[in-house]
Amino acid sequence: MKAVMLLNPYLREESEYYQPRRLYRALEDRGVKVRVTPNAWTVHLGRYGIAEEFSALYDFCVYLDKDRYTARLLESRNLRLFNCAEAIELCDDKMLTHIALAGKVPMPKTYFAPLCYKEGAEAESAERIAEQLGYPVVVKECYGSLGEQVYLAHSAEEVRALAAKLQMRPHLLQEYIAESAGRDLRVIAIGGEVVACMQRMSAGDFRSNLARGGKGEPYAPTEEIRRLTEEVMRLLHLDYCGIDLLFGREGLLLCEVNSNAFFGGIEQVTGKDIAGAYADYMLREVAKKAE
């Protein structure tokens, strides 16, 4: 069996290569010949030719990027992607994630800022939304990862400043969950099932991401966590994901879903073989398609 692994072409930190290396070894150990290549100009310049070539040469694609255009193109040539293009699109845009799950999964109250195509947009709507949500209020860009592009505004002045800063970028305002300040749960799931779960904690930041200095510890997944995970993955058509859950006053709340979540930290914290579990899942799914 043969597979192609497409990487984000802008990886810079050594830690960002942990995931592709682990998946490469896991697949090779299971008899899969893997070609690893960045989703860069070498792919883009020959988009249609490359798509035809990939479809003819490979049984599936491990898609470790968020470029929805290449994903859609490869799927149009009947190449099986892990994850699929629709899942990548829904998870990459935090507002699309919220729209897809609203009313079906418990989440913090969320409002999106009107899209703006010219500078000088008014900030009054952001202030009105913040007043309804209460201070402090979380402001997030719709695109971002590793806890970046997420801000906490404590006053109308700070909301106005953020509205001015982000007016040309899609962003949203979200209820601040005080009970979960500096801590959350990161769940790694494959095929609708929880594979690993850890609690992340930060002593000095409202964000608990390990990349921002947070600490992790193993956390036993409850039935509530398993139910939420299964429903989120079903609604977003995911094969693999990282799910972030907040501790709300009346139960867990979904914060974000990452279709391409790094698993280096949680493998080290929990001792779970996530790469092996994902490789096994991909091979089972490809075998089903071939039947």
C-alpha cells in the first residue's frame, strides 16, 4: 500500500515535525510506503497534473495542512484524505465550527463580528455584544492555533482597540467561562472514539495551551466526554481531531476543534500511542473502501 503525506509548507519549529515523523514511522511499520512532501509551489504549479498523479499512485493521503483548495482538488480526483476537505474547512474557521454545532453541542455564547472589507468600520456593535456577554470577554480571530490570535478584553476600551485591530480579519466575541480560567481538557479522538485525554493548566494565562507554557496531566475520559466527542466528530465529518473542552458551571462546554491537532505533548503526558492508533484507523478505512 502507498500513501502521500502532505505537510504545511511553513513548519519552522522542530516540535512541529514530531507529528509527521511519528505518523510516517507508524505507517511504514505497518507496511505502507509513504512519500512526504510539503503542500507548496511544487504542488500548486502542477495542481491538476499532481492531483491526477496522486490519485493514480497512492491509496490515500495523510493531509497535515489546512489548505482547503488542494484538499478539494485531490478529493475531486477520488483520493481519500485523512481528514476530508469538508472537515478541514469547518474546523479551520472557528465561526463555521460554531455554526455547525450550535444547538447540538454545549458551547459558550458566541457572536461573530460583521465582515469588513474597508478600514474604518465602527466598533459600536462589538461593544454592544461585549456588554451582553459581560466582561471580561474573549475575542478570537476565526483562524489561528496554539492559543494565538485569542485575546481577553476587560473593558469597552479594550474591545474598541481589538475591533480596530481586527476589523479586516474575521473574528468573533465569546463568553468568558470563569470556572475554566487557565484550565481545560484536550481530547484526541480518532473515528469518533477518545484515544487520549489530558487536563491542561496555566498559572499565569487564561489560555492553557502547552505551547504557551501550560502544563498537562492525564485525565480519565468520562461518559460525558465520550458522548461529546462522538457527536462533534459525527457533525464535522472528522476522522481525527483535537477537541478542547471548558469546565462550565453546569457541565463541559466545547471551546474549539482542531482537525490537525499536534499530538506530541499529549502522547508524552498520557503515554498513549496516538500515531499507531491513527495509522491503524486509516488502514481499516482504506480497506473498507476497497471492499
